[in-house]
Amino acid sequence: MRKALTALAVLGLVLAITGGAFAAKGLLTGADIKNGSLTGADVKDHTLGANLFTAGAHDSLSGDRGSRGAAGPAGTDGTAGLNGLTGDRGSNGSNGANGSNGAVGATGPAGGPTGPAGATGVAGATGPAGATGLSGATGVAGATGLAGATGVGSTGLTGATGVAGATGPAGATGAGTTGATGATGVTGATGVGASGPTGVAGTATVTIVRATSGTGTAAADCGVGNHAIAGGGTDTTPTADSVIGSFPSANGTAPSLNAASNPRFWVATFDGTDATDTAFAVCVSN
């Protein structure tokens, strides 16, 4: 180890002293340094790096083992462990044996006064149930009773009539020809039935609608969803026109056709063109 340090120290010293001369000559080797000429005092502390040493020098630089260091601080307590599983329940112990009854006390001497009644002794334990007794023998069967007298029955009813015999085979069908179709009979007269009773009056709301026109024709309109069940016409002026027509209408101009239903208008016609010619209609909901 000392020899390796000496060689390294010489190298550093020579580099510091010679400067340019070293550069001109080239690298120094161990042959250029006299053994023992350099010591540790010639090398500044901490100037030699570990990379300047060979592997063998590294191994030879290992010092003696140091003393044992002081104990470190105690570690923190670990987390408490989980509770163990509940153990199986133990079996029940057997019942203890019953204690024996105490001995009967001796009888006291006769003639003395009767002593006070002793305290009632503790009731003894109930004894085990006795075994079931054997079944008794089956009794002897009683004698069979005498047979009853034979009853005298009445005469039975007459039997039902026997089933009728089978019907004989049908005779052969006749071979006659079909006759000609007869003439159609005269249509009978239409019957005249009695009229049915009048129906109950309805409860529909009745609305009066009026309309005035100066054209000689006035039409009162009941509106969509309603129809006229009656109506008429009037003129209230001193030279009033006369009403010459009054009729229900589906379109406000022409009379409704026969059998038409729910006419919306009632039309009145006049013999003049007075501006006060008025038609009115009695309207109900369809």
C-alpha cells in the first residue's frame, strides 16, 4: 500500500515542478522515481481521487473494522393484530349423581312432653319413573247373538214396460215429377198500428236566434252543432211586409228536403223588401 501511495505522490510532485519539461519528455513511470524518495507528507490531503488507484490498491486500502455503532432509536409500535376466530362451544358436562337420603333419626323416649314439631325436612329428589306395566291379556270373545226373525215383505211393484221394438225399414221414395211454381200472391194491405205514447219531454236548452234582411228573404242561423226545431218571420213597421213563406233550411236559402234531419237555418220570405223583415229560429243542440 505504501509503495502505491509513494508512486502516486511522486507523480503529482513531478507534474507540479517540471511543468513544460514533463510535457516535452512524456509520461513518467515508476522507473523514474526512486524508491522511498516520496512520503505521505509530500501529498496534500484529499488531492488524490479514488479513480487513480488500481483494483488491487483499492483492496489494500481497506482499514480495520470500526467499533460497533450506538443502538438506533426504538421503532414505533406495530399495528395490533386482528382478533382470532371464536372457538367452538364446548359440550355440556354430564349431570352429577343424586345425593343419598339422610339416615332416619332415633325415636325419642316415651312419656316426656311432646316436643315442638321439627322443621320440615328438605324434600328428597324425585325418583326415576317406574317401568310401564305389561299389557293385560285380551278378554274372551262374547257369544254370538241369536239370528233375528225373517221379515214378511209386501208384494213388489209392477215392472216397467219393455222397450219398443225397432222401427221397420222405410219404404221406397215415390218417383213423381216436381210441380210448376205457383203465381205470386197479391200484396196484402199495410196494417194500421196504433200510435205509441208520447215520449218524455227532453231537458235541452232552447235558444232564440233572429236575423233581419232587406232583400225579401231573412235566414236565422242556429250555428254549427245546433239545429232549428221551429221558427217564423215578422215585420214591425207601419207599412209592414207580409210573410209569405216560413221553412227550415240546411243552407239558409232553400227548404230542407223531405226526411232531412237537423236543419241549421230557419228562413222567412216576404212580399216586399222592407229593411225590418225579420226571421227567427228556435234552436237546440244536435
